[in-house]
Amino acid sequence: MRARDLLCPRPEGLYCPPGDFFIDPVRPVARALITHGHSDHARAGHGAVLATRETLDIMGLRYGEDFAGSTQAAALGETIMLDGVAVTFHPAGHVLGSAQIAVERDGLRIVASGDYKRTPDATCAPFEVVPCDVFITEATFALPVFRHPPPQEEIARLLKSVAQFPERTHLVGAYALGKAQRVMKLLRGAGYDKPIHVHGALSKISDYYRQRGVDLGELEPATVETGTKREFAGAVVIGPPAAFSDRWARRFPDPIACFASGWMRIRQRAKQRGVELPLIISDHCDWDELCATITETGASEVWGTHGREEALVRWCELQGIAARPLHLVGYEDEGD
């Protein structure tokens, strides 16, 4: 079997003709396999959805319990047959419940990575290298300039600033699913035991993480209405990036704007967002990790998607690995 006969790009997303299903489709389809809960990969309106238990739960929290006609939970490592195609979910290390999807038929195995990272993260299962013939990899940070520092170093910079400016509030912008909870857990790992104040948009997902056994410590709502600005002096407040252009952010005493993202490596991006303390904390692989992962899979062919595909394709070619960009559309950097 040829790889393109097992998986091929279509306007809706990656399609498997023999199994009649899509992976992370961007439009409603009859049968969808979902890698993780970020909204650019997990959308409502499909007829049937197959995903990990955590991803299904997160989609229910975000879209309501009737987000799909039917759902089926896939356990990590469990092989499920779909019209003669073997499908197996493997941990991706991106966010809680995230998975790579291995698709196999007639001795050919293709692995669709979804979004993934290799850096250890106490809020989700670690990435697992899956040997395959074809590896479909995200390419969000697929340029040599992107080399992420250890996240503990970035958290140390944040805590140093908190100690230096006890009269100011540190507002940390972090995406609601995955990044926010990871920042909370990193703060706890660094010994920060004070309450962390969270924007209301983070509450449901953070509560779900705690239900799944991720200890985030004491969380309190970031609402000034119930107190005074002075009460937030020296506090760490975490909210979604969109909230920082809202009146909500101006309610705190002399706030220091922080943002946790792999894009904070680019100073111009930080400047454009008005970020005073950029934190280079990414939930995606950097350049070195992408290259190492491709090598470790043993894949003889690589397909790049949603990101800096051409640079990664060129690197593969220089290593003697066949590669091509898929040019899929509809995927953003929500979990960067």
C-alpha cells in the first residue's frame, strides 16, 4: 500500500480512505479522530468522535455535552480497528489527553503527531516515540532560531521579578488549556506556595486537571470586585491572552505584563503585545527536538504540517529522508 492511499490531505483535513475517517478535521465530518482538545484541532459538529477520555471531557467542557453525535474513548496503547485499519493512540506530551495517532494497514504505519513536545511536563503523559514508515509532524517552531530554554529557568525569572517588585501584580498570559495549568504546576515545583489567582476563563479546565490528579495548589479567583487592588500587590495572576487587552487587566495595582509562549523568543512579538516580562515556555518542540524526533522514529518519509514546513522539509532532504509539506489550513498556535 502506498502512503497516500492510507492518508491524504483534503480540505476537511487528513483523510483515511480505507477507514473512512479524518484526523483533526477543520469542518464537520461523519467520523473524526481527534489528537487533543485545542480548538483548532477539536471542533464541534462531527457525527462521531474517537479520542482519549481526557480530550472528550475537555471538548464537553468547551462545547457542551452534545458536541458530537456520538463519542468513543480510546485508551493509550489500545488498538482499534476501523474498517480494516488499525488505529492506536500514543501520548504526545502536549496537553492533558493529547495523543499521536498511528494508522496502520498492510504493514504500512503512518503516525500523525498532532501537536507535541519532548520537554517533561508534570501535567500530562510524556511523549512516546512511535517507530513508523511515515511521520506526519507539526512544524510550529521548525526554524533553527527556536531553541527553548528550560522552563524552570523562565519560572525562576518570574519569581525573581515577583520578589523584586512586591508592590506590583504579575499578570501572566497563558492559554486556557494546557499552558495555564503547566505554568501553575511549574510555579509549585519552584516552591511557590501562595495562592495563584486565575481568570474565570481558566476555572473549568483547571478544575478538570485537578480532578484528573494534577495538583495545582491553592487557586483563587482574580476578581477585584470582592476586595481592593491592594490585595493583589505581589500576587501572581494567570489569565488568557485576550484578557490583557480588556478592562480586567487594568484593575490590578501597577501590573507587570508577562506572557508564556514559545513565540516570546522573538522580541518583536513581545513588544507588539506590550509584554514587559516575556517567558519562553512552549508546549511545542523546538528545532532540535523536532529533528531528533524525526530521526528517532526511523521514518523513511516525513510530511510537515501547520508551521514552518519548508525549513523542516529541507532539513529532511539533507538527511536523505523523503519529505513534503502538506499545506493544511485551519490550524493556529493556540497551544504555543
